Amino acid sequence: MADQDRLAECVERIAAASREEPYAKTLGLLCREVRAGYARVEMEVTPGLINLFGCAHGGAVFSLLDEAFQLACNSHGVTAYALNVSVTYVKGAAPGDRLTAEAVELARTRKTATYSLEVRTARGELIAHAQSVAYRTGATPPFLTS
């Protein structure tokens, strides 16, 4: 299979796997776009995701970031796991807000890859920013072996 065909199949399969992932379904994480080194995922801040202060729980915002990171760093057809994710929470998201996380690959080697991630509201307000590093194992991801 040509590299472009393999990449296209990988992107298609990882997006499909995300739609069936139990954790993503539980939180209402919706994969909107995946391409090599990039992913965009959305989530609505529902009542079940609210913290003591009446805004989106930091864990829910992190999960949104992490889903975009997971998709972007595995979009090349090589299993990758998070080594580090450093998040700065900028502003609380209100109930009913639609949040979008974008993960953008900044650099990739055979063993590691670095990403910039942001979560924004539909109005464009920055909720959180993160930098992340993935370890690339060299193995084929399970969504490509089935």
C-alpha cells in the first residue's frame, strides 16, 4: 500500500475508533477532523461536567485536550502515548458552552512528537492551552490491525 493510501486509511480508521471509544462517548467528545499531525474535537459543557464553581471541570477540559492529542499523535499510523501534557487553564467554560480542542503537531522524530493544543469556545475565547510530548513506539495501532 502506498504511503498516501496508508495515511488516508489511518486517518479514517482513527476517526471511526474515536466515535466508538467508550470514554469519549461518556463525555460527549466528538471527533470533527483528523489529518496527519492534526485533530479537532468538540464537546458541549453539560450539567454533568460542571465543577463546584459552576464552570466546566478541569478534568473534562483536560479530557477534551487529551482526545485531540491522542488522535493527532496516532494519525501517522504509529502507536504513540503521552509522555507529558502541561496545561494552563485560562478561563472557565460556562454550562452550555460548545468547546473545541485543536491539536497541532510542531515536531516529530522517530521516537517522539511535540504538540500545541488549545481549547476555545464557539465565540473564540481561549479556555486552556497545553503543550504535549508523545512517545512513538514504532508499533502499529490497534485500530489499524483489526
